Amino acid sequence: MDTLRQIQKKYCTRAISAAIFAGLFFILVGQKPIGKGLILGTVFSIINFILMGETIPMKMGKTKRKTYVFSLGSIFFRYLILAVPLITAIKLEQYNLFAVIIGIFFIQLFILADHIFNYLSSARGKQI
């Protein structure tokens, strides 16, 4: 469980930090909807990522049917959570829809970037 929390903290901290800095930049250059949308999407992405990690241990030691039903319910619940910023961006002019979508994928982008960076640095280390 500690490993899971460390991973969550690592990626969530990086994602929210980048979203805040990028959002602040867009707000300062006069693009408030983009900045606010990026931050909004990232916050809900972090909530989704944390909920995903919290539900993993709940699936252990249950029958296949209970695990299946719980997993399906968990997925639908997390989709509902991710729908909140999308609907908000569609309904309100103060949030940019495309920025919200990018914010929702911030956690995944940081996970992918971390793995690419680790792969490239390990490949470079083998060459030396």
C-alpha cells in the first residue's frame, strides 16, 4: 500500500504542479478559459487516479462475480466523475473544453513521460 501511495503522490504532484504553472501562464497571457480548464481537468484526473488506487485492494479475496460487479461499478462511477469537468466546460464559457480534456489526460501523460525517460536513460546507460 505504501508503494501505491508513493506512486500516486509522485504523479499527482507532478501533474498538478505542471497544471498550475501552465494554467497560471495562460491566465497571465489573457487566456483564462484555457488556464482554468487545464487546472479543472487535472484536478478531476487526480481524483480519478486516487479512486482507482483505493479500489484495487477492495477487489482482493472476493468471488469472481463480486469482483466483476464491483469493478464495473467502479468504472462507471469514475466515468461519472470524469464527466463532471467535461459537462462543466460544455455548459460554461469560463472553461475551455479542449484544455479540460488535456487536463484529464495529464496523469497519463506524466506516467508515459516517466516511463519513456526511464527507458531512454537505461538504454543510454547500457551504451556507456
